[in-house]
Amino acid sequence: MKLEKVYRTAVEMGIRKDPRGKEEVQRVLGDARKEYDGLKGDKKRFFDKERLTNPFADTGILFGSPDLEVRSVIAGIDVETPELILVDRLRDRGRKIDLCVSHHPEGRALVSLADVMSLHADVWADFGVPVNIGDALIGERMKEVRRGLMSQNHQRPVDCARLLDVPFICVHTPADNLVTEYLIRMFKRVKPRLVRDVVDALLGQEEYRNAAGRGMGPTVLVGDQKNRAGQVLVDMTGGTGGPASAIEKLAQAGVGTIVGMHMGDKQRKEAEKQHVNVVIAGHIASDSIGVNLFLDELEKKGVKSTAFSGLDRVSRVKAGKKSPGKASAKKK
């Protein structure tokens, strides 16, 4: 595969599994086109033209020729300067590595992280939170995230990749969309009655079982395992976590349990106040599922992969893999 095709495969997969639906994603791309067509001078020059075909600003080619032939990749959850130096050492020792894939964004993709966060409002709308309220709530959180990114040295790992001549991409929201959709299907099949059933369903996935063996398995952060789960919201996409104020609206809309990768103290306290159960599935294990689903697609196309930097490589390509939900049904 060409590097451009690897990148486009990630984008296409992310669009297919996007909680906004394909029509809304096309509207987002159309809005970007209208914005670009209306710009002049430097504003047009500095516009990221990838936004015209890629609705995920936190995903892109960070360094490398789009025409590069890719037969093998090394993929990790966080890839920064130390990991890129490791890749260079491995290549010096004869390891064939054509491309380095990071899940978490770097460079311009990190700068643009806040731009993907509007997706939260669409997720909340599916649970009954009016989209105008969702837009207002996430809008303030997007501003907060943008401010927080202003002080960071975004380009440092990209500069390292360039100096070492290591082709480098990041796949963030598309992978998060993949794990979100995967777990939603799982919970629809399992139909967990209690919070403990939610935990058991997660433990039916190898990535979460492996994480549990390392002491970082699914955890009930708010509520009790004996509580009834109610409506389950999988909160694993949209760049980063939403605001605490959204939890009250979700509770009012009927959400009983939030399943997330992680949650800050403000959000946790609000969930306690609103009596919403929270199950933290695990950050790196959840990211691993999303990246694994992407790597499985590359594997089908003949691209070999090596995992590092926290990625727990579990392939679902091989025959006999159970579909989401079936592995945990016996534990209910």
C-alpha cells in the first residue's frame, strides 16, 4: 500500500463508524469547502486543505511521502521522540519498518485536537440531549482545550521523525470511532442489566482482560456493581473528554451508565451528584481496540504490523474470533 492509501483507509474507516452518520460528516466536509472558497490571501494559504476530504483534524500524515510503499508498520498509542529513536535503532539492526503509526496526535494534528470535539454534541443528541444545548456545552470545552494546547511544543516529535527519516502518521478519532462502535454493538447484544454486567462484558474482550492482568482493568468509578445499568453511553470519541456540565443533561435524558476511557474529578463529582454510574474501561486498552481494528484492515491488505508503546496487539482477522458480546454472555 502507498502511504497515502494507509492514511485514507484510516479516514474512510473513521467515517463509516462515525456516530454523526455519513450524511452529517459530508455536511462537515461541505462546510469546510465553503469556508475555504470564501477565504483570500494568507487566510487561504494557511488553511489546512486536508479538511476538505478528512473530517478528523487530529489524524494525518505527519512526515513522509504519500507515494511511499508501505509493507510493514510499527504502531503505538503514544509515539514521541524516544519512540522514534527506538524505531531508528530497530531499523539499524535490520528490522523492516516502513512507517510509524501513533494513535495520539502530534504536530498539526495535536494543534487541531479541539476541532474534532464538536462530535460530542451529536453523540449526546442520540441520547436525547437537544443538539443546541450540546453545541453550547462542548463549545466552551473546546475553547478550554485550545487554550491548554497553546503552550505545547507540538512539532518536536515531527522534527525528530524528519531528521531520522522515519515516515510518521497519527490515527486518532478514526480509531476512537472504531472502538466506540465496536463496544456499542457489544452492549446491544449483551444487554447488561447491572453495572457488574457492563464490567463482565468488557472483560470478554482480550485487551481489557490483558489490562486487568496488569492491574488496570475495567473499574467502577461511580456507583456500585449491583446498581442497575440503565441506558449505557459509550464515551470514547470526540478528541478528549467533555465538560462536567454535560453529565446533568445526560442524566436528565435517561443515561444510567457512562462507559469511558478516563474521567476527571470534576466530571466524576458531577456523575456522583446526578447518580450516574461510571465504568472506566481503561484508556490504553480501549485505544488498543480501536487501533487493532485499523491494523486488522491493513493486515487484510497485506501490511504487517509490530506493536509497541503501550499497544496491546490483538488481531480479529483470524478465523474463530468471537463477535462483540458473545464472549461475556456466559458471565451474566
